[in-house]
Amino acid sequence: MVEHIFTVDTVITVAQVFLTIFIGMVLLGLVVGILKRASKKRFDVRTSGLIIKITQYLGISLIAINAFDVAKVDLSALLGAAGIAGIALGFAAQTSVSNFISGFFLISEKMFAPGDVLNVDGTVGVVQSVDALSIKLRTFDNQLVRIPNETLIKTNVFNITRFPARRLNMNILITYDSELEKAKVILLETAAKNRDILKNPEPLFFVKGFAENGVELLLGVWVASEDWVNANNSIHIDVKKRLNAEGIEFAFPTRTIYSRQVD
């Protein structure tokens, strides 16, 4: 029995199959290497990565077909079975296909790239990788989150670090007996003296309105995107110190009760 299996022809066929796979993988590696160098010069990281993955999938498929052909395997039977299985898999893989197609729309928009900080439906993190079906974010508490491309198409996506500068808005509530002009001067001076705040664009002071417990103010300052955390901490500390020193009080929920004595 063993002698019928391990014949000279069988050994030659097996050797040819392994040689076909080996040569195919070497050629595929060369093609992928050339594409990596060429695509980096002409496309962004996301587009380049998707081109490489598609090339790898197609290359492996061609190698498998050639290996079956060398092994003299009748592909018609396999294709017939694959057709039936393909129908079943087609229904099961609708989500994957949708994610794959959505990836092309995301590529055309060039919304983000690895290293950007995204806010996707409340999930904030750094883009670690961009794949054919999804992206992966590393949150700031060091968790890895996978987000399908289809979700990115249907959800509002905020690229926090797309531009070199972003505005930091501070909502401040002060008491009604505070002088608004004085508060304006103090807040703008505090912003001007803070080293983490950009001089251009200039800080914004805005009276939002009269709230139930006090006057709502907004101080908008521009900071470098990479220094946002430090700037956020320093400007809040400086504003708190300066307002306390100048005698301007922060408002908090209060109730005024009027009593009247009836004779």
C-alpha cells in the first residue's frame, strides 16, 4: 500500500508542488516589496497598506491555483463545490464585503492615517493600524479597539490631531455681582501670559448668557495639538488662581428665599 503511494511520480509531483509554492512566494515577496517602495511615494499610508493587502490576497490565490494545477487536481469539482459553498458564504460574508467596500470610500476621503487621534462615537484613541476591513485604535488607557470600516462610514468621526492647532474652550460661570469687563480683561491677560497658549489666532472672549446661577462666559484659546493636555491643565490652573486673586467668584447653585411676616 505504501509503495503504491510513494512512487517516483508521486515524489516528483510533490516536489513540483513545493517548488511552485516556493517560487510563487518569492516572486510575491518581490512584487510586494516593489509596491511598498512605489506606493509610499505616491499614496498615503492607508491607501498603500490596502494596495499591499489586496496584492497579497491575489498573489496567494494565484499560487494556490498553480499548485493545484501542478498536482493535477481537477479544479472543476472543487469549483462546483466552491460555488455552492460560495453562496452560503456570500450571505455570511455580507458584513465583511460591506467593510471592504467602505474601506475604498474612506481611502478616497483621506480622513485619517496611522498616528492620528480619532474620536469615533465617543471612543478616543490613536490609530494603530488601517486594514482592509477595519481600523484599530489604542485608547489612552491602553486598550486596543477594533472599529469596522462600515461603522466609520455611518458614524461621525472626529480627527482631533488633523490640524497643527486646535481651540480649547473653557466654560466659566461667575456670580452676578462680578464685573464683566474686569473678568474679560483678567481672562485675556491670563491667556496672553500662558506659555502653552498660541498668540495667533488670538484668544476669544464671549458672554454666553445669563444662566440660573450666574453669568456664563466662554474663553477660547488656541493650542498646539500635541500640547493640548499640558495647555488644558496650565490654563485652568492659571485662570482659577487669577480669578481668586482678583476677587471674582465662581457661581454655584444657590437659592434665594424671601420671607415676609404677616401681621
